Amino acid sequence: MYTHRASFRIFTFALTITLLLLTSCSTGAPTQVPQTNPTPTATPTKAPQSQPEPTQAPPPSPCEGLSGEIELQVLVGPADTVGLTPKTAGLIPFSVTSSTPPFTISGSGPINYQETLTENWGTYTVNMEMDTTLNGECSDASGEGKLHANLTLSGSQLVEVRSDGFNQDYPWQGTEVRTMEFPLQEGASAQGEGWVCVLHID
């Protein structure tokens, strides 16, 4: 009976030791973590930025850098004579003096002129000595260039009329201002009583 109990105790002890060893082995072994393939992360693609279109520079103003001459013509002959052709008395050079609007213009020049009209009734002579000054501005606000100018004439003029039984002189001295407007076109003209001004563009 003693031997049977002793054998049972030995068996129980050995079983307990075996269970403890199995438990420690199962708990001490490294746990294998299953490897998973990383899920690819979508990288947002930046949309290409549109480049701003180059701004086109406005076309240059026709007034910019403008230069030319005003041709002063006069009618030589009695005012009531039909068919008189204006005669060129002189040229007045001018130029734009500013690089931005308003485009101011200026010019000047002397005029020394003498002309005689000979007809069957007699002669008509004009003598003119003038200093001229031109000022004003060129504009293109309406889309078409225009020249606005004031022509100042300072000096003297003598008209001599000689006919059978008639001799008369008509002197004049002082300052006269003539206001003119031209489209920016070669040969454009403005006129008044006894005179014509013609625009010439360089």
C-alpha cells in the first residue's frame, strides 16, 4: 500500500513538472508575426499649373515721336479774284516733345516771303516777314490721331496793288494766332481767309 501511494505521488509530481515545462516553452517562444505586404499609398498628382499668357503690349501711339512740317501757303491777289492758287510762303518744322500723353508739340521758324501776281489789270504784290511759333498737342483718344495746333505769326506784311489809275498799299504789323486741327495724314490741310496750312509728316 505504501509503495502504491509513493508511486502515485511520483507520477503526479512528474506530470506536474512536465506541464510546467510545456507551459514555459509555449510562453517563452517568440511569437511569429505574420508579414503583410504594405498597401501602396496613392500619391496625389499635382495638376500642371497653367502658365499665364503673355500680355500683348498695346500698339504704339501714332503721336509718339511724331515730327514734320507745317507748310504755310498764302493767296496772292485780290480777295474777289476767282481761281487763285495758294503760294507756299514757308515751312515750319515741329516735333512732339513728350514721350507720354498728352503729347505736346512745338516748333518755330522765320518766314520771309515776296510774291507778285501780274494780271491785265495790274499787279498785286505781297511782302511778308514773320517769326512763327507752333504749339499744341497730338491726341489719339478716338482711335485716330489728331493734331491740334496754334500757329502764332508775329511780324509785318505789306500788300501793294498797282493798276491803271489805282495805287494802294495795305500794311499790317502785329501778332496773329491761327487755330488749326489736322488728322494725322500726310497732306491734310486747314485753311482760313487768305491762307492755307498743309501738314507734312516725316
